[in-house]
Amino acid sequence: MVQQRRAVYALAALSAATFCYVTTEVLPIGLLTLIAPDLGRTRSEAGLLVTGYAVVVMIVALPLTRVTRRVPRRPLLAGALGVFAAATAVSAFATSYEVLLAARLVSATTNGVFWAVVFPVAISMFPANIRGRIVARLSIGNALGPVLGVPLGTWLGGQAGWRAAFIAMAIFGFVTCVAVALLLPSITPQESAAETGPMPDRHRFVVLLVATILAVTGAMGAFTYMTVFLLDVSGFAAASLGILLFVQGSFGVAGTWAVGRVLDRFPLGVVLGLLGLITAAMLGLYGGGSSKLLTIPLLAVAGMSFSSLIAGIQHRIMQVAPSTTDMASASLSVAFNFGLAAGSFIGAGLLATAGVRVIPLFGGLLTAAAFALLAGHEMSRKRRRGHETVRRNPDLQPVGHSAAHA
């Protein structure tokens, strides 16, 4: 009983750690207008604090995960959080853009290892039959980052300066580091990352990674410029943006919690269903985004489905992992950050050329492509299995099959 309670507390600490990472990664977006003039840089240069972070994660996630495969998980996670907290503190007191960028990039190096290890560690503390629920509970920290962490950090930056927001995240990161060090049980790499997932399949794994890139590129392309869409297309007042983004984010948190109840029973069905929902929401925003009445529920569905989708994909990627689950999670982190950077870049190009109205259409087409890729791959697998079964057992052929080919 004591061990089970400790596992629950450790899961809460790990979820808080995911909140720290997600919030700090995208925090400069809300503080661009404060950071740029203070350090004598343009807003686009300040934006590189987010883009550069994502690029470093893509580069170092896989090699660092491989290098640290034999390191016990408690000191590895606590150490990553300690470096993260220290780098965030340096960011807060940076006297130049170069120092701030360097501190951000140091923090990014720990990001890849953290995301590679945190999910396998979390599920190793609980029975195998509730792994989907544990993934969803851990993912609540991710979902809370955009809806709670970034708005609070932006508000704090507006009240006390952008450095105050980074100081707050550094303190929270340090507290989380201590909590993880104290609460997480001793876990060996073998316990947190089995040799393969329970359903190892290299083809499914690769297809899922490609689908993730498509879905994240489409969704993040739309979400990055959602405030512009709400102002210019839907016609909302600027004062309404905070409430609208809160609706989007809060439905994401609720959806992530709800998905945990069905993820273990329908791992693939959940991913496909959520891809269908986010596609419908994106295309709905393109077609009916000029109506305030339609935009609000569509925004809620988009937020709910995307946040839940991340949990669903994370669970599925560890199921079909052809090698260790930590390497699979590192690969997913690379795919996600690639999609994030690509979505923001393509969205910016569309904004400058075609206008913000078409960005949800772009997002919906890419999430639809992700759905078609996953569903098509599963259907082709079933057809192949059916043909192989008939070939091995000719007596199972349907009546009339031989006559038709006589």
C-alpha cells in the first residue's frame, strides 16, 4: 500500500516536471514583446529562442538517450531537471541575447533525454493493464502547460518583467527536481525500458512517426496563429482572446483525463478517433470560422482532440516500439519537435501569402492525411493477414472462390 501511494506521488511529481518543460519551452512566445526590446533584438530573433530550442531537441534526443541507456532512472531524471532549473535561472539573469540563447539550448539538451525516459519510467511503476491510463495522467502536465503555465508566465512577465517569469519556472523546476529525487523509486534502465514494446512492429512504428509529423505540423501550424485567426476571421475582440484560449486549453486537459479511461482498451481506435475529430474541427474552422457561435465549440474540440492525441500517440508508440521504449519515446520527441517547427514555419509562409483564413484548411488536410495513412496501413495489414491465412489453409476459402477461378 505504501509502495502504491509512493508511485502515485511520484507520478504527480513527473507530471509536474512535464508541465515545467512544456511551459518553459514555449514561454518566450508570450514574452517576445518584452524580451526583444530589453536585449536590443528584433521579435523574429527573439522567436529563435523557441525555434532553436526545438532544433536542438531534434538533434540530441536520440544520441543522448542512447548514451544514457545504462544510467539509473532516478538520478537521470533528477539530474536533467536540475540542469533544466539551473539553465532557466541563467536565462532569467542573462545580460545579453547570446547568453539567453545559450542557456535555452543547454536546457533543450536535457529535454530530449527527459521525454525519452519519463513515460517508460512512469508506466514501470504500475500494472501493465493500466499503462494507457498512466500515460494519460502523466500527459495532463503537458496539457496544463499551454492553458495555465504560459498565460501565467506571460501575465507575470507583464507585471514584473520577463525575467520574473523565468525565475518562477526555475524555482518550480528546482522544487520538482527535489520531489522526483525523493519520491521516485530506484528504477534500473531494464525496468523502465523493456527490450521492445509488447507489440513490436517496425512498420507500424515508422508509419506512426510519419503520421505524428503530419498531424503535429498541421495542428501546430493552425494553433500558432490561432489568435490572429480569431481576431481577423472570427471577429473577436482582443480582450476575448484570453478566455478563448483558456477554453481551448481547458478542454485539452479534460480530454486528456477522459482518454485515459479508454486508452488501454482501444489504443489504435483512440488515435484514429482523435485524428478524425481534430480534422473535423480544423475544416470546420476554415468553413465556419467567421461565425463566433460556431468558432467557440470548434476551438474546444480542436483543443481537446489535439492534447488527447499526444497521450494516445505516446501510448501507442511504446506498444509497437521495435527496440527499447526509451528510444521509441526519443524518436517521438524528435518527430513532435520537427512537426512543431515545420508547422510554425509553414504557417508563417501561408500567413504572409494566402492569409490566415487558409491556415486551418492546411492543418485539417494534414491531420486528414495522418488519419488516412494510419487507417490505410492497418487495413492493408488485415488484408495481407487474410490472404496469408487463406494461402496456408485453402479449405478456408469462401464458397464459390475455386469455381470463379476454375
